[in-house]
Amino acid sequence: MTVQLQILTLVACFCFFENCKGDGCHSGWIAFGEKCYMLSRMPEPWATASSYCQSYHGKLTEPTTQEEVTFLANHVHQLKMFFWIGVSDVIVENQWIYSSTQTNLTVSNWKHGQPDGHSGENCALMDGHSNGQWRDWNCNSSLRFICEKYIEESTPPSSQIIG
């Protein structure tokens, strides 16, 4: 293996495990505000999607501001697909909450007539065919999903010179 190829391999490995984009998010994640978002390419049931996000030290996205809702809706709309989000009424029917904290929603973006599924549709999705508006859906359906996590510090702590 040539020295150049070895260096390239080391850089590729480093970028896989560390942030190389400079915005505080890992490769494949999108920065917005204080968070990084990953729109999955693989469909999974809601619970599996949630576990997948947790394995990346994140959670299914839980939009808490209108700006965040708009940002995510724009991305979902471009892809014209359904994406799970971290909102459900699994615990109490028709009481939609953020799944990680079990607190009431601070914002919502329900499509007209939604939620409408009663006990058969307890998980929320963003509908890329309807400008990212939310719909309730059967949690066992395999859909793409959006993970979120807070931006990681990408700079090492500053060193102090004493003396």
C-alpha cells in the first residue's frame, strides 16, 4: 500500500467516526439551529426507527418550534415520502405527546382531518405528498424516519498557558 493510499484510508476512517463537515454534524446529517437531522433511506416500523435513532445517541425528531417544522417539512416535501417523527398517542388515545419526554406538543402541523385513526393509528408521520403535514398512522408500518440530536462540539477545549 502506498503512503498516499494509507493517508487517504486514515482520513476516510476518521471522517466516518468524526465530524468532517465543519457544521457540527456527522456525514449524512443536516444541521439546523442547535440540532442535526438524519432522514433515513430505509423503512422501519416506528419502534425500530426509534431504537435506530437511539443507537446514534439521538431520537425520532420532535419538532418544538414552527421554524423546525417548516425546515423538516421542506426536506420531506422534496422527497415526496412518508417519515416517522417522535410524536404518538400510544399512552392515552388522542393525547398526542413527544415520545421521549411524554410532554404535550408545543407545535403541530396536522393535515386537515388528522389525526383520524383512533386506536389503530397511534404514531405520527410527516407526509411528503402534503408539504410535510402530519398524519397519524399504524405504528407497525415500515416507513422512513427522521432522527435528531444536538450538534456536537467539534472543537477541542482551549488550552490554557500558565506561567
